[in-house]
Amino acid sequence: MATQRVFDARPDRLDLRDLPYRAPLRSLPPRYPADAQVQQFIPSYVAERLVLDQGLEGACTGFGLACVANYLFWVRHVQEQTGTPFLPVSPRMLYELARRYDEWPGTDYEGSSCRGALKGWHKHGVCSNEVWPYKLDKSGKPVFARPSQKWQLDAAQRPLGVYYRVDRESIVDLQAAISDIGAVYVSASVHDGWDALAGLKRPAPNKHDDLPEIDPLKDPGSRGGHAFALVGYNERGFVVQNSWGTTWGASGFAVLPYDDWIVNATDAWACALGVPAIVRDGPDATRRPIMSSRWRVASGTSLTALDRATRQPGNPPDDPWPMDHAYLHKDYEPWSTAAAYEHSLVTGNNGELVATDFTRDPGDRAGLAKQIVVDAPQMWFAARPENVLKLAIYAHGGLNDEQSSIQRIRVLGPCFEANGVYPVFLTWKTGAAETIGSMVQDWAERWLGEEAARSKGILDALGDAKDRAVEAVANKLFKGLWTEMRENAAASVGAGHGLDLLLKNLLALQRELAAASKRLELHLVGHSAGSILLGHFLKLASGSHGGGNGGLTVRSSTLYAAACSCAFANEHYGAAHAKGVLKLSDLWLYVLDDRNEKADGLPSPALPAYGKSLLYLVSRALDDERKMPLVGMHRALLSEYAGDADQWAGDQLAEVKRWQAAWPGAAKDLLRLVDRPQVTVTREGGQCKSTHGSFDNNIAALTETIERIKGSAVVAPLEWLDY
């Protein structure tokens, strides 16, 4: 095309969850808006400088949705005549939200989808451009600028109400939506006919006949994806509000012929403004506005969504706790979702840190890590009387995806913080183990039939024969998932990746504390595959000891159901011991006894398509060798099985013996064996089955871990871990 604009609005992928727009049963006016309304709204809209110009950045999803929002808010503003200044919305915020919520992984690209932008507005609201401006450098190139501190409250004043997908091939449905709401958010392939209106510089239209028409396509190679607003229609076509400045068309407006739309349209969405809401967190609490969050929130959670299950005082209806219980010790009440993210480093593909905070430049992973690992702990510690900052790195096990892990962090985090231990959580973008469990169930249903695969009695009767069949299939079909998770953990030590940033910032924190005559005391806690992540961290930290000066030391490490092999432990935890980073005498292991391992099941003990624990499946099907000895399996720690070639792969027996010789578990009482079929998970004595995934529900295990780190008893008994 003649211009150098970037056209990269991506078509929305098929999503059967999209709600379709259903046009109301009423006659449509031949033109919308009427000429009198065109004269009422559009010239003043242009005079208010509300026609946007996205420049050369591929940010049209943000600008196109901002066009829709600005137009709808402007019509309301003119009709209400409040006399207050009009504040246009922030296209920067909408574009950043679109990149976080679209269907493609990562954020290191320009372009996004309409659905992503709408999801973002629905979940966070949108603040004004004054609060989060779209800035340019001296050369006119867009530069990322963070919003002001008040953006969260400001964004909550402009929630999105509802949004529906409109059939892009139905001209009548689109006309009805425009007449019904006032504007529709769309994307299409634009072409050289659009370019012909560049530099036209016509004044703002006072009637439909003042609107120029977009010429037909001449060069087939000129097409590119673009998002924009439709704010009217007439006999010629749809009225476009574009985001290429006032020199395009009639001060940013033109008519897109119907035949052009039908050929080039990609997506259309009808969206309506919502109502700001205020809530109270309990019967005695004062009302407060619902606040937006700078973190990604769970799918399906809108800004104004409230939960009727939040009956306990203090449980916020707009961000409900993972479980609705009354707490005796207020400091144990679950964190907000935002607080959980403020304590979490989320890693994705290749171990790269995921840009979870959309108020930061997506490329500023170093700044995000510094905020979480250095700045926030320092601020918390500054208000405390101690000279030693006890910091726990808690590595989740890949059993759950990001959103499920965040829910667990909301509960676990206060247990540490209330006891004077600052927690930083390492979590995974996707939960490979959770996916493997679902795949095992799907395979069992295909093999046995759905009814048999959902009958515990039939599954139990099939016993080991069924498990061996599952292991054989898992080795062929699911091994790649486990391998990829381990590879991502290994890649996390790469420059600028998750573990590398964690180590660099811990060293920086240690230096800053030392300069203030304070000290950092570091503790590690890992669950399942979290032991692999921590192993790579320890090996990386072992290389940070340049002659022994300025390096990091770990005071203790606690592993729940460690999913790493004995060979891995020898190489990584052994290296840390040799370098003085972590003494193996400070490594505690919590494991299920073999009876509980074999009473576990995937996807769950209640429906055991595979009748043993995840560790058994990893050992016998998913790791590098069949019957790989894993540190979290009790038999790998027992001398009578160290040379058992029936239990372990023959070429791994030496690694088992080496680990047993290195780790002084028996001599130092470092082994915690879960040998009862149930573990206590609530202050009232509520229990759940002892399984691979139950360790972070286990009140006794978590209490002992916290007290070991703290060096004294917990401030109050832990209360609710039944999430």
C-alpha cells in the first residue's frame, strides 16, 4: 500500500463460547444516525479532537475499540449535558490488554485480535487517555509509558457491559446492532481504496451525503488486517470511524460499501457500556468502588462480576477467596488475586518470564522480576524490626495451570507472610501434569468405553494390567509433555530467563540488605516438578560463587513429592552441596509411602484411569528411562531397594546408591513419610486422601515447613487448606 502503516489485526479464532448477537424484532431506520444526529454528534466529536491517529504502530485493535468507546461515551456526554470535561479512553490500555488476552502465546509482537481487546475491557475496564497516555518520542515513534497510580480506580469507572459476536455476513444484523447500540467494533482486510482517502482533509460531516466513499480494491496485494468502528449506515454502506487522523476521509469518517464489507470483513462485535459498581466486603464494612487489576485474571471473570458464595465477613464479592470460610486469625485470610501476582514469577515456554503485569512494557521482564524479588520484599521488610529477611522461594509442581496456581498462592502466601517469612512463588504458565491426567482419562475412555472408564470398580478390577497398558501408551503419547516441561525448566537458566532473573535479583537484594547492615536468609520449597526447577536454580547459583565472594547460600530446602530423578539430584543438589550453596543436611524430603503411592490415581483416586500416583507414571513411562528412580518415591530412599533391578532401571542403580550415600536423611531425621491414608486439611479436622497433590493441603506438613524456616512456632494454627 502507498502508506507505511502496519496492518496486523488478526482474525479471531473460532470460539464456541462466543455469545451470538440476536437482533431485536423492530423496523430499522433507512439511515442511522439521522442527519440531525450526525450534525449533533460528529462535528463536535471532531472538534473535541477525539478522532485518533495510531501512527505507524500496529495497535489498531486498541485504537479501533477506543473509537467505539469514545463514540458511545461522547453520545452519552452530549445527551446528558453535564458540563463536565470529556475524557477520552486510553487506546494504549486497550491495546496492551488485547495482547494479553488474545489467542496467541507471548506478547513480543505487534497486532492482536478484537476478542482479546474486548476481553481485556470486560475484565479490567478502561481508564482515560489522560491517566494512561499514548506517547510518541521525538521522531514520532510510539513509546510505552506506564499509567499513573490512579488508573485502577479510573478504569473501573468505564466497565464494559456485554459483548456479542455479530454475524459478519449479515448486513441486517450489523445494521440492527449499530441502530441498537450506536457503534460496532469490527475488523477487515483494508486495501488501496482506503489509501485513496488519505490526505483528503474534508471537514467533519453534517449529514450522510457529506461522507466520502472508500474506493474499490485495485491492487490485490495491498490487503492487510485492520480494526475500526462502524458508527452508522445508509443506502451506500456502513459509516466508518477510522483511527488514521482527521486528514483521512471526512475528518476520520467515510462510507464502506456493503459489497466491499462482505468480501473483506473478518470480525464484528456488538458491545455496550456497563455500570460502575460499589460493593462492601462485609456487613460492617463501608462501601468501596470495584477496582481494576493490573494482572491477568481468571478466564470468565469480568470487572463487575460478583460471587454469591462470599458469605464470610471480609471475603470480597468481586474477588472471592478460593474457599468461603471464616478465619480466626485475620492475617491468614487469603490474598487478593493482585497480591498473589505481586509475589509470583510465572514462566512459560523456554523458561521465559511471562509478562503478567500489563502496565509494564511487555519486554520489561527484568523490571518485573526486580519489582517482585527486590522492591516488594524490601518495602515489606522495612516495616519490620528484624535484621534478617527470611525469604522463601516456593516452586509449584506443574500440577496446575497458572490460574489454578494463583488460587493456591492466595491461600498459601498469607500462611508464610503472617509468620514473618516473605514468599516468592515460581509457577508455570501451563500445568503439564494436569494435562497428562486428562489425557490418561481420555485414552481410558477410548480403550475401555466411557462407562467402564468412569466406573471405579471396573478400573480397580483391571489392576496392574490396565496400568501397564496406560504406561505403554503414555510413553508414546504423553512423554513429550513431561520432556517439554523439564526442558522449559532447564531453559529458565538462560540469560534473561526466569531463573536467571531470579538469581540476579536475589544477589541484588542480598547486596542492598548488606549495605544496610541487614541479612538475607533464603529458603527453598518445591512440590513435585518444582524440585526440577529448584535444582536448576541451585546449579546456577553454584556457578555464582566467584571465588566464594558475593554468592548466594540457601539455609534450607524442603521438597514435597520430588519428581526429579536421583541422577538429577546428584548432579544439581549435589553440586550445590559441593559448592556450599545448600548443605544436603539442610534438605528435607516429604514423601508418600509406597502404599499411598499405589492408592493414588490419575486423573484422581476416585476415578483412577491409572491406578497409581503421578510419580509412578513418570518413573515408568515419562522420564528418560522406564523405572527411573525418583527422589520423591519412598523406595528410592530405602537401602533394600538400592540394588533392586526389578524396581529400578539397571543403569540407574548406581545413581540410587550415590544419592542414598550423599543425603543424610536417616542420620539427620530429614525424611517425613506420609503413611496414613488421610491428611488433615482444616482446623476442624477435615481430611482429604493422601495423594501426590495433597502436600500443599497438608496442615501438618506446611506448619512444620514454616516453623522450620521461622525458627519458632507459628503465630496461630493454620486454618483452611481445603482449596
